[in-house]
Amino acid sequence: MRALRLALVASECAPFAKTGGLADVLLGLGRWLGKPGPEGGGHDVRVFLPFYKRIAASGLATQPVPGAQDLDVRFPQRTIRFSLRQAPLPHSRVPAWFVDCPELYGRDGIYTEDGDESLRFAMLCRAVLETCQRLQWSPDVVHCNDWHTGLLPLYLRTLYAWDRLFANTKTLLAIHNIGYQGLFADSHLDMLGLGEQRAHVHHGDLQGGRVSFLKTGVLHATRLCTVSRTYAREIQTAEYGMGMEELLRTRSQDLVGIVNGVDYGDWDPAQDPLIPHHFSADAPHGKAKMKAALLNRFQLPHDPRAPVFAVVSRLTAQKGFELFADALPVFLQREDMRLCVLGSGDQKHEDYFQWLRDTWPHKVGLYRGFQEELAHWIEAGSDVFLMPSRFEPCGLNQMYSLRYGTPPIVRRTGGLADTVEAWDPATRRGTGFLFDEFSSQAFAGTIDWALRNWRDQRGWQQMMQNGMRRDFSWHKQGPEYVALYQSMLG
């Protein structure tokens, strides 16, 4: 089997530019695909993303890509010039190729509310194809990610259809979160050089005077994927499809779900450089030391018999935090327990957790914001992780929790359903606790079930070990992507 030529295109990639899990996926998958030998894919991989102002200001050492300097991309109303810079992905030889275009990317944020936001990401799509042409590099698969790259399959099928360089190139569109679709007025099509391609844009959207980058990608990509098997089914329903369910059902044969991988080089309690006490499934004693250290850090009293519940999250409606209001106070009042929260987001949720902290100062610890080291401490030192999401395309924190011996309480949706197995005290199988109905009553009932199982410490230790031995590494998940790529190439 020959090595594949793969272009991974996205709006962000860790550690260069990150607002969410997409960045971690690009880093982990890109690094694994390019890693030689039995531990990796051994493929020819290039990761494309914009050279944002924050990357340029970060001090990252980049080099110009020979032959890809001062390239012009012609749009109907203007010509935009870009150059390509490169730096390896951390701990990898895989190159990240940065589209250096200050007039579009030299702004404070990764995403903006500016009137040319559509052009910023149309330019990313065009720059990838222009670069391939200039360097005569013919990718087998262009792996597009989310709405920001949704126009690339259409550009490839229209403006670049003449070039035999792309005669055998296939496109894969990955949907990481269908809630973000890249919606713009249809007048933008003229600005983006697609005014004559209106027949290839979703007719219902055009009748409504708009165009969706994501929907356009779904129409024209060779294949579609999303980040868990359950989410692939869910987004074909009215409850989760965000208006795209009908279109996705027409392409259901082309849509697959692959659970995201976790980089255990960064998330492994046996060798995590960010925590002071290490442990593993076979040597779990450091877990108790991490619990004591975590509570000391939050200035909460330590009692090994009192379970520590944890939240590490963006505090948004998607994550199900409205369920906490009618569930948690009862347990905080009744039970000898602790709650450690790390996150920021919607003001009402931040204020709610602050109220919990003020009401039970000896039981609740709160850090408003995000701190990478503290996230690792919480995963390592807690006993139960709370993740009752309204929807969750994949989720990473529940997989981190399993690795760190912190059984999660999750709602049975998306990637949570695919990665957490319900604990059965009779058979001693399972890794956490799940509930179905999105309600405070169901959430509270599951917390109560977890507390009852906490009293059986022998069973609890078995559940912890079950979770710690689950493998969600890219070494396991990556081959599913390679198999998908190869199936596209026939």
C-alpha cells in the first residue's frame, strides 16, 4: 500500500490557533498520519491553516515555503496576494503550512464579525488549491473541516476542474459541530467568484437570500464524516440536524462517524508533566494524592471518603448547565461531597457557579476562565466528572476522565454514547454513568446512582480501572480515517 498524499485544511490547529476541540483533532490526526513506522500512518501530510496575527506575534519560528511566495488569487472585485510559511507540528515532522495574507488574517481574532468574513475563508480554500498547482503537488484527498472549508469541494469541481493535477483528487468534509454553518447573504457569491455557480448552491437557501458554506460542502464533497457514530445518526434527525437533516439523509450512504482520538502523550496520568503525583491502572495510589493536592489548591477540606465532582468546560447551553440548577443544590446540602469547577462562558452559568461557591464555600471550588495545568489537576484529582450535554458531537473531556480514573456522568448523546459504557455493579463491567432524558430529574437520579455506587469502593476501583484501560488513542482511531481515504480512492 503506497503512502497517501493528504491535505488537511482547517481554520485552526493546536497549538498555533485554538478555540475548541477542532484544533486538537487537527494536531492529533495530522501528527499520527505523518508519523512513520508501525506507530503511525506514514503518509505525506500537509496541514493548511491561516497565518493569523496571533501566530505571527507568538514568536513561532516559520520558514517560507520555496516556490509558494507572492501568489495572486483573483476574485471578481480584487486580487489578493499570499505567501506560504511553514513550521512542523509539535513533536512531528509533519509541516503546518500557513497562508500568510495580512490583509485578511492580520486581525486580533481568529474569527470576526467583519463584512469580509466569507472572503477570509474562501481565500483559505483557494490558497490551498493555488499552492498545490504552483508546487505541482497532487493530493489524493483534501480533508476539509467544518464550514470554513466548505467551499473547497465546489471550487475544485468548478473553477479548478480544468486542471488535470486534480483529476483524481477526492474531498472529505468533516462536520465537527453542525451548529456552525457559515451563513452569508447570497450576494457574497459574486464576491467569492461563484456568481456563475449558483446552480450548484442549495436552491432553498438561495430562495431565502442566503448561502451556507457547510451545506455547499455537504452537496459537493466526495464523502462526509463526523466525529462519532451516534452523532452521524443524530444529525440526520430534526432534533439535532439544525435544518440540514433532510440533505444529510439524502447523503446518508456517504456519511460515516469516527470517534476523535486522544493524544495520550499529553493526557496520561502515568507521565503527565502538569501533575505532581502520577498513577496508572496498575499503580493507582497517586490518584488519592492528587485528590488531596487538588482540594488543597482549591482550599477545600479533604476527606478521602467524600467524593469530588468536577466540571471542566465552556459554560454554554450546549453543555447542559441548565440541568444543574435543580439538581446540584440538593446534593450539596445533603451529601458530604466536593465540587471543583473550571470554566467560563455564558454569564448566567458563571454567576450560578459563583452562587454555589458563595453558598457552600467549604464544598465548592471555582476558577472562572481556563488554565491548562488546572484542567489536568482536576481530571487527575476528581472522583466523578459531570458532562450532561444537550448535544455533543464527540467530546474529549469524557475520554480524558476515563484515562485519569474519573468515571464520568454523561447524557447518552453523540460521542458520549460511543465512549462511555454504563457501569453494571453486578457484572463489574462499564466505565461511567449515563442518562437519556434531558432533564434535571434524570441528571439528579444519575448523580444519586453514582453516590450509591461510591459506597462500594471495591466496585468503584474496578470501574476506574476499566476506564483507564480503554484506548481512544490516535493509534487506534487513525486507521479508521486511512480506511475511509482508501475507500474514496477505490
